Amino acid sequence: MSAIVARGLAKHWTTAEGSVRAVDDVSFAFDPGTLNVLLGPSGCGKSTTLRLLAGLEAADAGRVEIDGRDVTGLSPSARNISMVFQSYALFPHLDVAENIVFGLRVRKVSPAERDTRLAKVAHLLGLSPYLARKPSQLSGGQQQRVALGRAIIAETPVCLMDEPLSNLDAQLRAEMRQEIRALQTRLRITMVYVTHDQVEAMSMADRVVLLNKGRIEQDGTPAELYETPANVFVARFIGTPPMNLLPLVAGGGGAIVAGTEGPPMLPAACAGGTLGVRPEHIAIGFEDGVRVGVANVEYLGADSLVTCTVGDAQLQARVAGRCALARGDTTWLKWPRGAATWFDDTGRRVAHDSTEAPATMLA
């Protein structure tokens, strides 16, 4: 049985400009004890979807099930969930201990039980030395741990998190990603985590639901979204840097990159579509490949990003260590046969075995 199920969820608003479909027929099912990420750009509907799961917004259509119960019409307090907000939502006049047990007091849990749970959670999160401090006396990372502690102490099977790390600096974000994932794995909580940061999604999630304009673009594991993107939106959004996308037109011997004279990339039937290839799959310096101009070279230490102009498009290649090329140079690129992805003229990915074999330059 799935821990969380969304069936045809929808949420619409009417504005002066017309109807806004914030969430439009969204469906998914999350397994118990997994960390699931709702990912997407600002305004894609991910936070609204989370609020629909929590009961903080009423759905215009569809239903929500938690642990096999239809909770669509229930209040947040009746859904047996906990939630961590972006702003931490700590009470400034209460110390750490009182912030953590506040929900238990509201639910009239006995003092002995509160103390037992508090000691356990404080030890788990490394907050035992700070229980008498006020939130203003804590660092950002410590405040985030207090917010986590308040969710964990409720001992609910489902925890919803709305961009909880967005207020932290880069180093703290990296540390807290590891802590949250380790905590979720240890406690076997079913977690739904909202973020616009694909690094958080790729490094933490068992499963990613990528949203755009209120609809699901792809739902799968991080590896599935990276290696087999469903469409050009997914290909552009996932990856740092993202997948290179090269428009194809008809040319001599097959489909070629727009603005070039070849060589052919795919059979002629693929003209009008788009060729996708990840930067790490591109090799530089092979004269039987496609000729490109070097637009920029970024040396990053362990590797370099080489930005090249090919016809009407640009692409990036990731090469190990320092690259001898410089802006204005000319070179040649190629990539393995299985590394190329073809998207048709609608932007949808087409499986390799549904086309003829790529041209010989894809060695």
C-alpha cells in the first residue's frame, strides 16, 4: 500500500488576466519510508501541491490518500502528518525545548511522554546542549534542526517539507541535505520534499516528480530523469550543466545540425527534431566528428567546461582536468553512439530502437 496517493489533484484561481491552473490533474503514489521530491521552477505548482497534501488548501478536483485513508476533506490536524516550513516558524519567545514540544502540549501529551520524546529527538539532532536557548541565539543550521525536531517528535508516518534549506548558505545546505537524508532513512519516515534546486533532488530523492506549469513532466528516479529525460524541458532542467540540445534539419545523407553542412547525426526522418547529448559524453579533438568553434573555456579544477558553437547552436563539453583550448580555437567533437537522445518535433523523447541507427560520426 502506498503511503501517499494523489489522484487527479487540481487547484485553479481566477485573476484579472483569467484562470490560473496552479495544479492541473496531478497524480502520483509514494511508497512508505521513501524520500520523494516535488521539483520544478518557481510557479510550477510544487508548493501548492504540497499544501493540497497537507490540507492547507482545498482541492478543486481530485483526492488525497494517506496510509490508505481518503483525507481529502479532513483538516491538517486530522491527516496524521507533520510539516517543516521554509521560514522555520519558530516561536521567538520560547526556548528550543518548548519550541520542539509545542505540538505535543497542544495535543495534551503527558509531561512524562513529552520529556522522553524530547530527550530522544534532541540527542538525535545534536540539540541537547541548546535546549535552554532562544531561537535568536542559534545559527541558521541549528534553527533548521529545531524545526526538524518539532516535526519528528510528533512521530507521524508522513513529513512534508517546503523548501526547508532555502535560507541557508551553500555549505550548510550541503550538510543539512546529508542530515535530512540520513534522518529519513534511519526513522523510515515517508517524506515529501519541495525544492527548486535540482542538486537537492538528485542527491536526496528516491523519487522525483518534476512539475512545470501545474503538470507533471516526468515522475521517476533521479537516474531516470537524468539518463532518459521524457522531453526537452526535463533535459534542460536536469543536469549541471544541462543536456546539450541541437536542432536538426534535413541535409546531405541525413539529419544535420541546423546551420552546419554535416556530418549527418541521425537518419533524414529525424529532421525537424532535436538531438540531445550530455556534456560528459562529448570527446574533443577527433577530426571525424563535427567541427566547432570554441566560445569559452571554464577551468574548474577537476575538469573544464568547454563551450562551443556548432551551427546555430551552442553546446558544452566536460573534459577532465585542464583543457589546452582557448576562445577562438577550432576543434572537433564526437560522442558514443548510445549517448545521443533524439526528441521529435513535439519535444518528446523517442527511444533509440524506434529509429534507424545513428550516423557513423557517432562512433
